[in-house]
Amino acid sequence: MMRDVTWSGLAAVTCAFLGFACTTDGSDADSGPGGLGGTTSAGGGGQGAATQGGSWGQGGSAQGGSAQGGVGGTAQGGTGGMPLNCDSGFSFSPSSPVAGTPFVTSYTHSEPFVYVALDVSGAGAPSSVHTDTTGSYTWEFNVSGHQAGVLTARFLKDKNGGNPGVEVAKCEVRIQPSGSGGTGGASGAGGTGGTAGTGGTSGMGGAPPTNRYGIGYVGTGDNTDHDLAKNLAGPGGHVLVIFADITPGRQNADQGWKDAISALYARDLIPVIRMAPPWGNRNVRNMADSGSNHRSYNDLAKAYRRVIEDLPKRADWPMYVHVHNETNLCYEWECDSGTITGETMAREYAHLVADVADELHAIGDSRIRVTNGALAPGGVVDCQCGGSGFTPGWTSIEYLNFMKAEVPDVFDKIDVFSTHSYPASGKGFGFFVPYDQAGVGLKYFEDELAAIGKPNMKVLVTETGWTISHEGMNHSRDQVGDWTVQAYQNVWETHPNILGVMPFILRDSAWDNFAWAQTNGSPYPVYNKVRAHRCSKPGAQNCN
């Protein structure tokens, strides 16, 4: 794909992909916005981190046995989907509520609140009734009238007379469709598009194990890539793949896309699918619904849905859908003529995220989880349409604020927050410094979560890592490996938000300075050091 373009085109794609300002031979600045340091705001990405809160649904034994999966046994119902945003103290009985079936919500706190209530909102007409107070102190509520989707429960104190009450804590829970039997209640047969379900090869039943390791691809990968990823990350590891041909007219998934998802599930890996327009056409705003002023993307969202429905699924295992990529850069949100501001870009993209999230959640499959397209930490103030000019100076924070201003509930619609968090000494600049100087960049996702008002949201880091050469800095591959292990030890494995980390990139000739393996598949030191670190942990698998 990218190797088929000229060097100038490749440089442009490079800038857009990583969010860096680039130069070709000589001093002419490439048009990718978001430069690194100096007077140019750097691109790149924020990073997320998070411990998984709670457990994935433990369905029955639905499990295929080959690369193509086969039909698994009938599951007996699950104990719940991946946790959403939830403050401590909440519990649900049953733990995976079903549409139309009353359930009990409990909240426990150390203080003896009075005039308590549980405010519930979501699909249907949910309501709650306070039924009991036990222990020191637990309040129980019966909830009814709910339908499939995300239900938000807010525990209130001092709700009396005309006083609306004061929120103490809030929790989101996924309501399963009626008759679904929870997230584990699907059989080994495949997705709604009719593709047969995919099973793993390890004999692993039920939901995936908690695992923060992973890696990113430039495209869909091949069997060598998948085997490398399997041995690097282990069961439950995350792999970013790119499906770069999504347009409103697309009716189904490419066979190569289906094969990639089957291959990942067969190796007990979790796919994170970056859905994107064709490589040669990043003008997504021209794919907006006619007459909407680039503020409605229902037709494109339906194409997203058709592709996802057509992909193979694995019982109890998630599939993440990443809505485009680094749209705060000129090359990822193109325009036709004149100038477009970063504010306009953000406001338009907010509608794309909202429309895609609504369409995918309407499928009613709790395995399908929506995440925003990660942003470059250094974005643009404006872009010259059809040219190479841009004005740097904003970080992703301004962009996120404009998204929320345009569609206030846009971040309520996603299941997980995606971020690009490259090691850096500053917010939007100073990238690829040694580990002991890189903490600001590695934890930049905290600023992004604060901007969207969701400091506890779970995070996928869909790009991060070091390069061996950048702006006069040269690092050995052994140094890159050592620093990456330190990042796992001190940030990625320990931060309470992170679900998975997918460093850029496994292997590709155009990105060899970032690569974890040579193009022939031979691992570089970073691959071997990270794998050895993972395999040093008790119970680690795929380590022979």
C-alpha cells in the first residue's frame, strides 16, 4: 500500500500516520502537521493505561478448535461484559443484566448517607426502587424498565423534597439483549453477517485472560506477523490491524480482512480494527451525508456496520473498532479548497464517532466495542486545503474540547478511549528521549481523559514506542528494548486505566527504525527483551 507511492507521498503518509512534521531531502517542510519541537507542535500520540476493572463475561464452553473456528458448544450464559466506567462500591445481581428482566443494584460506602436514591438512565424507561439497607453501609435498589444498551446508575444522597440530591458515585453497565444469555451466551457460530465463528488453538475456553501486551501492524498482517504477535503477546494480547478502504458504498468485508480476524482469534489474540478510508483518499468529510454540512455520517456508519457484521467472531472475545486515526492532522481529515480550522475538523469528526458508535451498538452484540480514533498529541490550528501549509500550536486537548462542545455525549457513546502516547519529555514535543526523560509523554493520556471528563475510562494505547533515530538522536536497538521494558514495568503494566498496549510497529520496510522485527521475520532486541520480560511472569504462555 504505502510502498506503492512516491517518496513525497510516502513522507506525507509518514507524517499523517505518526503525527510528526517531516522533511524530505533538503529543507522543504513536508505537509504533515504536528512537528516535533522547535516552533512546530509535535504530533505523535497520547498513551493510555489501565488495569481492567472487573472480569470479562465467563460464558460457557463455546470454542472452536481450528484456524477457521468451527461451531463451538452452546454457552450457558455469562457473568458480564467488559466493565465500562464505574466507581468503586457498585455491584449488580445478576452481574450481566438482561433487557426487560428486573435486577438488583447495590452500592456500598463507609459513610451513613440519608435520603438516598439511585438515578438510572439509558435505553427504554429504566426506574429504580430502594428496597433495603444493610451492613455499614450497603443500599439495594430494584431496577426495571431497561432495554439493551448502556445503563447509567447514579447513587445520590440528600434527595428530599425539592432537593435533587448530590451525586456520590456513578457506574455504567452493559444491558444484554433479551435472550442473549449474557456475553457468554453466544454459540461458537459466528457473527451476524453469517461468517462461521472462530476458535483458538490453545484449548482456552470462555473469555480471554487479562493481558496488556500487544503490537501494531501497518495493514492486516500475514501468518508470519500473526505468529510473531502470538509469541510476543501471549493469549489475550491485543493486535492493531488496519482496514483502509471504508467508504459509504462498501457492502461487506474483504476476504483478507476476514482471514486476518480469523487468524488472530485462532492464535488467542484480540483484534483492534482501525477502520479508515482508502489510503489514497483521506477526505472523509466528503463522505458525509448529503446536505449535512459535514455533520452527519449515517451512510458511512452503515458501511462500518456492514463490515463488522461480516467479520468472523469468537464467543466471549471482544472486537474493538477504532474510528479512523489522528484526525487532528491535515492528512487524515482532508479538505478541498481554502483553509479548514482545527475546530471545524474536531466538530465534524465528533459526528462521525457518534454516528458510528450508535450504528455499531445497535447490532446488539456486546463483543463489539467502539473506540475513538486516537489523536496526535500535537495537532493543528488550521490546514491549507489541497496544499502543504498548516499552522501548528494546538495539542489534542483543544481538539477533544471542541468535539465535546459539538456533541456533548460523544464520549459517552464509546466503550474505550484510544490514545497515541509516544515517549516524550513534553506534551506534544520532545519525542523519543530516553526512558528516564519520557514520563510526560507516556502518561499524556491522563490529560486527554481529564479533557473529556472521564478520568477513570479504560484505555487502549494504539501506538507508542521508540525509534532508533530521530532529529539528531540515535539510539541502539538494545537501548530501545531496555526502555520499552521499563515502560511496561513502570507505566503500562501498573496504571489503573490500561487495557492493552500496541507499540508501533511489528515490521515493515518503510518503518524499520520503529520495527520490532526485520522484514524477514527475525526479531530485533526490543521484541526479544519484551517477550522475555512477559515470559518471566508466573503462568506465562507461548514462551517455549
